Amino acid sequence: MKRIAITPGVPKELEGYKTWLKKRNFEYRVLDVYDQLVDNEILLLCGGADIGKKPERDKREIELIIQALIKNIPILGICRGMQIVNTFLQGSLHDDLDTDVKHCTSIKDIPTGNKKPSEFHAIKFDDRDLIMEVNSRHHQGIKSIADGLVPIAKSEDGLIEAAEHLYTDMLLVQWHPELEEVFDTDAEIFVSNWIHKILTKQL
């Protein structure tokens, strides 16, 4: 069965990923703590807490990244997922971005009790005439990109917003295609098209 294997994060956020994948008619399973990856899957590394804040989650996701690379299983990394792949492959992160582009709404700007909103900004792809508006809710980001990863899109301040791997099927994005706020926009369609392409390739 061709499907997506999701790394569980915060239950409330996990529901957003499940809703998104159902809308696109993608089969998926949520990985349990001892589950192994199998052929014809895509490993989906979800967004969530900063690298280092949840050591057990970091350890589990690194184990899955290793499995995926050994078994040649495609990887989709979203936000934190992008960052943990880059860190595992010996790249580095900005701990707290400070640029003219707003990548994350400051806590002080949020009325008490309100949900943290996304910022929106443009990104430009390096090898094509494509500018895309993406949602953004992160304060960390790639500082130095790991060997083997190739940036494919950046924001105006030069931050890497999307990357691929030279030798394996991998897409890493800094935005959140799973959120309802971008469903059926270029930001979401770009990622969904990649998933479809990989699943079709595995037929």
C-alpha cells in the first residue's frame, strides 16, 4: 500500500495533518513509538517544538530519518521536520531569526487567549520564474545547509524556505501546507503535487 507515514507530534496539530491528507485522498498511518518504516511509504516529519526541546521526539525522528535513508524511503519535512533533517545531516540553525521578514508573530503581539496566527510572506524559487506566498510560523531556520541538501527557494531575507536532496527523494519546506489557511493555494499545491509525484513513481 502506497501511503504516508506520519511522525506524531502534538495531538491537536496532528489532526491538521490528517485532515489535509484526507482532503487530498492520500493514504496515511500515524507511526507508533516502535513502528518501522516500510517500502512504498513517504516519511512525513511534522512541525512542532524547537529541536532540543523534546529530546525523546528528536531521538525517535532521527531513528526514522536513518531508516528512511537506509531503505531509500522518500522524506517530506515540514518546518521542524526541515530543521531536524538539516541538523541530522550536520547543518546548523539560527536559534532565533531577526530579519526584516516576519517569519513568526511575536507573543507580545497576540491578544491574550488568542491562537498564534501565521505570518505570510513571499518566497522565490532559484531555478524557475516562480514567486509564491507562504504561511510562516517559526523563529528558527537554516543557518548553514547540510552537505547533500540543495536550496530551491528563499525568502527576501535570504532564508532557505525549501530544499531538496541531491541523491534521494526528499522535500523540505519551512511553511505549513497542512493548515486550512493555505489549502488549495500554491503553497499547499506545491507540496501535494510532490507527494502525488512520489507516490505515482512508486507504482
